[in-house]
Amino acid sequence: MTRVDAHHHLWDLSRRPQTWLDPPEMAPIHRDFALSDYASATAGTGIGRSVLVQVLPDAEETREFLALAARSTVAGVVGWADLTRPDLADELAALAASPGGALLRGIRHLVQGESDPRWLARDDVRRGLRQVAAAGLVYDLLVLPHQLPAAIETVRAVPELTFVLDHLAKPPIASGELDPWAGLIGELAAEPNVTAKLSGLITEAGDDWDAAALRPYVDVALDAFGPRRLMFGSDWPVCLLAGSLPLWSETVSALLTDAGLTAADHEAVFRTTATRVYRLEG
């Protein structure tokens, strides 16, 4: 089985500064990460295709990612566009018409950084989300637990759009708390137009994390979404703050096995869900 990594990043600091990497705790990943580095990181993991996800709210970054995907093994790109711009439909069409634009599969905004917990509920944002759906794209939800209520309302308000929850909304793994996060995840998963990524969890778990610390959160996701609405994402190179890409991949495999999942379930998480949702070819 050729595995799909549904969530990774790249950046070149000489082309586009990343101020979010400036704090001292980000020093391990405060450098360039190219596609060749990603190929080295995935060696031996079975990962053969991937989804490259935006890092900055920068349409030019998205265009560069699309052009890169067109000449590489990247199977799809989740880019960025300003959801609130009145001419969003034209912007999405321009991205699709740019070099590599046929590989645009979704749009994401850094909602986790918005001070308004109800940013997703704004009329202009929801109008933009409907334009994303009309363009045949999915929308990656990058939210924190306190933003989940607005996300749930929005998913219900835009049923024609497929949403993909990134990093399970960054649950409070380090503290060991499940509620209210778990209940909100259940509400979100009750909506049929939502899938989710098993990604970004080790960076929420603290320096001394182990599989046991992650298990309750993965179990919540499995109970809520089921394996056919979950997909593996490495969140590389951000994952390097807490562990390697192969270690995270092995941990997810072990957690799925411990939960009693079948080989077909494993294949769903590691390949078929992402292939279906992001319409990955090949």
C-alpha cells in the first residue's frame, strides 16, 4: 500500500520570512525545508504521495506550491486565499489557471490566529466558504478548541462544502483534559460533510509524550469519525519539535492496531480517505 501524507509543509526563509519561527522554542525548525528534505524524511515509511499545505496567508506562496507540485510527487495543494474578498471566485479561478493549478485541492486560513472566536460565523467568511465549495475545493479547518462552536455552526450553515479538520483542533493533550473538546468533536463529526486528520498531536502532548498519552484523543476521533473519515498527516516539519515523521507514522499505526482496526481500516486512514476527499490521482 502506497501511503498518503495528507498534511505537510515546506518553506524557504530566503524567499519568505516566517516570523512565527522567531521564538526560541521554534529554533529546531528555524531553517529551510525543501522537498528534498521531505523525501529524506519519508524514506522507508511507505509514503508515496502527499498534500502540501499552506503556511502563510500569502497567495504567492500558494502559486509557488502549485508550480512545485506540478513537477514533483506532491499530489495536491491546500492553498490560501482571502475568504472575505468580494472577488474570491475570480481569485480561485486564477489560482486554478496558474502553473500547476490543476493540483489545487483546498483552501485554508489560519483561523487559530484570529482573536474573534466566532470569525468563521461572519457573513463575509461564510460567503467565501460558499465560493470555495462552488469552485469544487475543500476547506481545511485550522481551529483551537474554543473556536469549535463557531466551526460546528459554520459546517451546518454550508453543507455543500467538505471540511477537513486539521490536527483534531489541537486538543489539550499535555494537560490530559478531554472535555469539553471531546464533546465538541462529537458534535462536529455528526455533520456528514466533515472529515479529520490525525496530525499535529505530538506537538500538543509535551516533551515527554508517549502513545498512551495520545490514545484517549485518537480514540475520541475514531469513535466520532470512524476510519473512513480520518486521514494521516505528518505535519512535517512542525512535528520535528516533538518527534520524527517515521516515529509519528509508527505511533499512529500502533494506536490503530491497539484499537482493533482492520487492515482495511488502516488503509482508509493512510490512503483512501485522503485520496477520496482531496481527489488525488494516480
